[in-house]
Amino acid sequence: MLEFFNTLATQSFLQNALLGGILASIGCGLTGSFVVVNRIGYMAGGIAHSVLGGMGIAYYLGLNPFAGALVAALLAAIIIGVIKLKWQHQEDTTIGAIWAVGMAIGIIFISKSDGYNTNLMSFLFGNILIISDEQLFIMLLLDIITIIFVAIFYKQLVAISFDIEFAIVRAINVNLFYLLLLCLIAITVVLLIQVVGLILVIALLTLPAAIAKQYVHSIGMMMLLASVLGMIFTSTGLFVSYEPDLPAGATIILVAGIAYFISSLAKSFIRFK
Amino acid sequence: MTKAAIEITDLNFSIENLSILENINMTIEQGDFAGLVGPNGGGKTSLIKLILGLYKPQSGKISIFGEPVKSQRKAIGYVPQYANFNNDFPISVQDTVLQGRLGVSSCFGRYCREDKVIAQKVMQETEVFDLAQRSIQSLSGGQMQRVLVARALAAEPEIMLLDEPTANIDQRAEKDIFDIFKAINERMTILIISHDIAFVSDYINKVFCLNKTLVCHDSTPVTSDTIHKLYGGHVSEVHHHH
Ligand SMILES: Nc1ncnc2c1ncn2[C@@H]1O[C@H](COP(=O)(O)OP(=O)(O)OP(=O)(O)O)[C@@H](O)[C@H]1O
Ligand SMILES: [Mg+2]
């Protein structure tokens, strides 16, 4: 147990891991709250998984996979958003298609590159222990973009999430804000991939926010609480996984899942007492 | 001459080839307290959504103060028939009412002092001020409807469109809330949908009966004959109980 703290004090990889978890938690608290109240976890899942396509292509071309991820995520967000807004009834199928096709493209390109297995595994499940200083800086940048955007358009984002018809009546450009919200999700997904990998992104995006929702009466408070919970889960997961050498991403999700389970149970227990 | 608050000419509306409204012509003048009545499925909600620009008509024209709806959104307040949101949404009564300030507030970013002052004023008017900090999950149906009225009033509109705002409200409270409408009618035009013709007739100065087409309009006296035509019988005549 002490070993974790000793290493933390001396080794930059573990410091970076802890910091990476904290930075990712900020994004997941802010955006995750909107995913939960809009009930668009499936949509976020589509964006997250299709990202593999972009990562694969970038990796194959020798470019930074995270740049590829960001481009793919934004592209998927816009396609899904436009389809949702124009052809409501086909939403499910389209998201499923984008989800699978994105992954297929990624796997094909990665298989044609060197280091097939290790890279695929780290894209899918993340590797929090190899976050570089540069990546931390990019994460910080993405966090700042998210915070500024949410701070400026908080009331519009809440309004379209709450009652889209009333938002139209109040002259809000709901299509524009809906697309921007999906782009925000895309950015957050990329932010989270290094920490837990793209398969587990949705859990980290939704679980802290879903727990927070059980205790607060405003989206703002929900964001704050979800961010703090995210920080606790990533740090705890990292700590628990370190000595037995468990995969950190999976351990973080397990911690979040257990917390969600306990919180829901406690909540319903209180209600029925 | 002042412009009509709402003017509808030769309006036809259908959804997926199913005709919903046919050949509607109606005028609501500024200061009117107009009632829109008719059977279930008669097209009342559709008509209000057309006025709001939420639906597009196949043909015909709707103008608000002589302009197209899109440029007049600021002037319209809307209380929907059904709440369009999830009841477990984490939001307080005050923040819900503040949403009425969107599109009219002069403040950028967060809601400002002026918005909050107006929200408090309309919450007092609709008697939900004591609930301001409560979450909407905890409200009763009637309290919720008052909150929705407050949200619409917060825009300080010139026209209020109310779609059965008293459906969940008990009879004593219904009278209270209509007295509130009566008071706000001093400063704005009202179009209200209601099933309780007898009750609203004490308040309104104009009635439109809608069953796909306008069966009666403006100031044609509502006789048992028109009601018969509208509902197909078995409805008691309008009683004025002054
Ligand atoms: N989105 C829709 N898709 C298909 N049909 C619709 C839709 N909305 C309304 N309709 C149809 O349009 C007709 C008019 O509906 P509308 O809701 O305007 O009636 P209403 O007069 O408000 O009825 P109520 O008194 O029950 O509220 C109904 O036949 C309804 O089935
Ligand atoms: Mg209706």
C-alpha cells in the first residue's frame, strides 16, 4: 500500500496517471450530466466506438492517433446529430451502423500496422499509466474548451435538454445547440479514451453523473458532484489496481459501478422506509 | 388601425395525408380573451402549435401583429397541454420559470438580476413563490401547471396561448387561476383552450369552436345547436352563472 504513495512521490508516470484521471473527470462531469438527463447514452456510445476508425487511420498513416480520434469523434457526432434531427425514426439503426462501421475501419487499419495487439488493446481499454506530459496538456486544453463553452451557454444547453419544444418557442436555435452538445460529447470521449479506453468511456461518462443526479436539484450541482465523484473513482481505481497489477481502466469502471449500485440501493431504501 | 394580434387566413393542415384542419379563418384582436373549444382530436392543440410555428401548414397564412411568427417569438407565451419533459429532471421551480426569460432577456451568459426579479414577480402572481427552491419532481399536478403558467408569463409576452391550463386543477383553484388570467388580460391578449365551455364563458369575450373546421367563430352566439354540431349532442347548454 505504501508502495503506491512512494512511487507517486517519485515517479512521474504515476503522477501523470493521477492527473490524467482528474482532468478526465472534469470533462466527464460536465458533459456526462447532459448525456444522463438527455438519456442519450446510446448516442454517446456510437460516437465513442466509431472513434476507433479515426485512430486506426491516423495510426496507419503515422499520425497522432488522438488527433485521428478527435476528427472521427466530431464527424460521428455531426452525422448522428443531423440524422437524429432530420429522420427521427431511423436514429437507432444509424447509430448502430456508425458504431460498428467505425470500429471495423479501425480494426482493418490497425491490423495493417505494426504492434497490432498492444495498440488495439490500449485504444480499447486505455492505458492510464503511459500518459505523456503532452497528452496531459491536450487534456487540459479540451477541459478548458468544455468549461468555457458550458459556462457561456449553460442556460441554452439546460433549456434544450429540459423541454425542446419550449426552447424552440423561446427562439433558441435548438438544432445548432443540439449539434454543439454532441460535439462536446465527442471532445469528452477523446478526453476519456486514454484513461479507460473507448469501450469503457460510456461508463465513466454516465455513472458519476447518474449518481450525482440522485442527490441534486440543478444541472450545475450535478456537474460539480459528478466531477468530484469521477476524481474519486479514477484515483481509487488507480490505487486499487496498482499493487496487484490489475488493468487500471477496468478497475476504475468497477469502482464506479459498485458506487452506483450502492448509491441506488441506498436511495431506494431511504425512499421506501 | 391597430393590427390584429393573431390573424389566420385560409389555413389547411394535415399530418401524413391525414387532414387535421381545413379552411380556418380567424382573427384575434389585441386585448381579446378568446376561448377555443371543441371535442378531443378536434385540432385545438394543432392550431396552437401552428400559431407557434412548431408545425408548418400546407397552405394558408398566420400572422402575429401582421408579421410572420418567426420574428414575433418574443411576443408569445405558451403553456402546453402536457409537460414535455421528464419529471425527474434535476431542476428547481425557480430555474424552470427563469427559462421563460430565454430569447427575451437582455443578459448574456447566466440569468441576471432583472430576470430573477421578473421570475419572482410572476411566481408571486401564480402563487408558486413559496415553492421556488423546490425541485419540480416534488410538485403536484396543479402546482406544476401553475409553474408552467409562470414560465410562460416570465417572457412578459403580449399574447398568451394556453392549452388546457386548468386540466389538473381543482374547481376552487380553477376559479383562482382564471381570475389570474383575467388580471393578466388587462395587459395581454389571451387565447385559451378549454373543455369547460360553461365555465370559461364567464371570462372570455370571444369563442371559437373547432372540429376540423371552425364550427362557430367570433361573436356568433353559442347556442345549443352549435354545441350539438360541435360535439354531436349530449352536452348541456351554456349556462351563464353570474
Ligand atoms: N404528431 C401527430 N401525428 C399524427 N397525428 C397527429 C399528431 N398530432 C395530432 N394528430 C392528430 O391530429 C388530430 C388533432 O389533434 P389535436 O391534438 O390537435 O386535438 P385536440 O383538439 O387538441 O384534442 P384534445 O382535446 O384531446 O387535446 C387528432 O386526430 C390527432 O390524432
Ligand atoms: Mg389538445
